[in-house]
Amino acid sequence: MRLITLDRCESGIKLGQSIYNQNGQILLAKGTELTDGLIERLIKFNISTVYIEDEASEGIEIIESIPAELRTEAVNVITEGLTTIAGLQKNNANIEGMMKTGRAIRSFQKIFKDILSCLTDNPTALNLLATTKAHDNYVYTHSLNVSIYACQLALENGLPLKNIEELGLGAMLHDVGKMYISPEILHKPGNLTAEEYKHVKTHTELGFDILRKVHEIPLPVSHCALQHHERNDGSGYPRGLKGNEIHNYAKILSVADVFDASTSHRVYRPAMLPHKGIELLYAGSGTKFESKQVELFKNCIAIYPQGLTVRLNDGRTGIVSKYNFNAVGRPEIRIIRNEDDQEVKPYEIDLSANENLTVEIVDADALLY
Ligand SMILES: [Fe+2]
């Protein structure tokens, strides 16, 4: 199986992985042969990359850290929970609303425990979470992805279980304030006006105000909503907090949040590949983000996801075939073209055992067509 961008898909290509919509329903099942009509439909759903099966990539399996069924269930829990909690404000927190909220919080806690046990049972670098999903309801999938990335990062930090669970809840709820921002602004293609941006920024305080009134929610969880846009050097919002004035949960969340946002396809820009998302974090390491968190996060994700086509510094082209757990930036590569760009019988090389070899061009399938 390998990953290619949709604009390079031709009819007749076989899907290597099912494609789901935001509600977890299958849009196209694994094994489907793509037609021009289906490709057009996927473009309409804003899907930018797909996994395909072909001869060159035969036997390359993509490890999914969180099974699709659990992701679907989690997105549903988050959708329902955020809607309930956001409704609380409007309904002025009546008893029924509070009870519903209590149930929503318990569902969040339960689903997060399932996510946590998936991550602890199968320790692996997280494969890109944002690739094959349609994204009409960005806030819900984003909240799930951030909770998965934050959970992995919290495990790398060695946080105690109680703190990981609190952070997980905070991650699922961090953008609840966006439920009060008009969708026209949230999904506006193109730049926001200064006024609109000011309005979007209020989601941190709006979220905090609603969460702190719910007695089942510990205060540090509410602070995840308030502080996740604060930056280490004081350049963030809403308060411009610096360094240790920022809660540790928010420091972890900001890294997870920025990584998922940059590697997700948005109406105003296409998704970045993970190595670019990591570059973005490194650009802010020690200034916007705590450098320790950026370093630890690098170990959490597959910088070059399996199935990605890459060109090496010696000119050979191959497909990322396997992670190296101890060197996530140096995976195994299945070479399919030699230095002269001629097709060869595929063979594997291990970058972690060949220090002179580096990935030079990522997403090199552009070069193959
Ligand atoms: Fe946010």
C-alpha cells in the first residue's frame, strides 16, 4: 500500500484503505477501483491523499494506532458532547442540561481511556491522523486528533496516569469555545479580517467560561481551553502568558494542536506532510514552544509515514516501508528506481543502518508521473 495525492490518481487504481466521512461512515471501501467519477467525488469531499494498492507497494502495511471503529465512535462522542456543553450556556445551565453535561463528560473519559489503552498496548509512532478523512466538521476530528497526539506526548513526558487522563479530557474540550464562533468565519476560505480574527480568538475565554462552571471538570482541564494558544515567549493569547505561567497541559496541547492543524487539509490551504509539520514546530522551538516538548513530540509521530514515496540523496527513489522505533526519522525504504531513475526490482534498505543516506525529497511520487 502507498500514499499518493489525489491529483495523481488515475481511474483503475485500487484503494488500499477505506475512506470515511466525518461521521465515520465509509465513503469508499478498501479495494474499490477508482473511476473518474469517484475521484471527482473525493475532490468534492476535500480529500487530498489516498492509500492505493499497487505492485510496487505490495506487502507494505500501514499501522493504524487507533482503529477506524474507535475513531468513529470517539468523533461521535465528541460531537455530541461538545454540542451538549456548548448548549449549556444558551440554556443557562438548568438541571437537565447539567445532567446531560455530566453524562457527556463521563463518555469523554471512557472513550479517552480506550484511546489511551490503544496507545499503551501498541507503542508505535503515530501515523498521520489527518490523511484519509473528509472534514466538514473540522472541530470534532481536530479535537480527537489533538487528544491522541497529546496523549502520546504525555506518555513520552512520563506524566502520571491521572494527569494524562485530565489532559485527554482537556484536549477533547480545548476548542469548545469554537462552538460559539460563526461557521462562516471558522470555515472562511482566505484571510480573516482583523475583526474576524479578534472574534475567533475569543474561543479560548468562551470555552473557559463554560467549562469552569461544570463541577465535574477539574480546573486544569478548563485551563486547557483558556491557555492552548498561549506561547512560551509571551506571544500567544488571550493573556500573553510566558514560560512557567503557562500550565504544563497547555504546553503539551499547543504542540499537538499546531501539528494537527498544519497537517490537516483546510479550506484555505492544503495539508502539510508530517515532516513539514515538524519543521514548523522546530521553527518555534525554544520561542513559541518549549523545546523539550518539540523534541519529545518528534518521537511520537511517523515523520515519514509508511507508504510515502521519497527520493534519497543518492538519487534513488523508494516507498517508506517500515518504521524504526528508535529512529523515527530514518525508516526502511523499498527502493523502486535507481540513481538513473530507472525502474528496478524492488529491494529494501534501512536508513538507520546507512548513515550517509538521507531523505532528500518527500512525496516524490510527483517525480514518477
Ligand atoms: Fe483553539
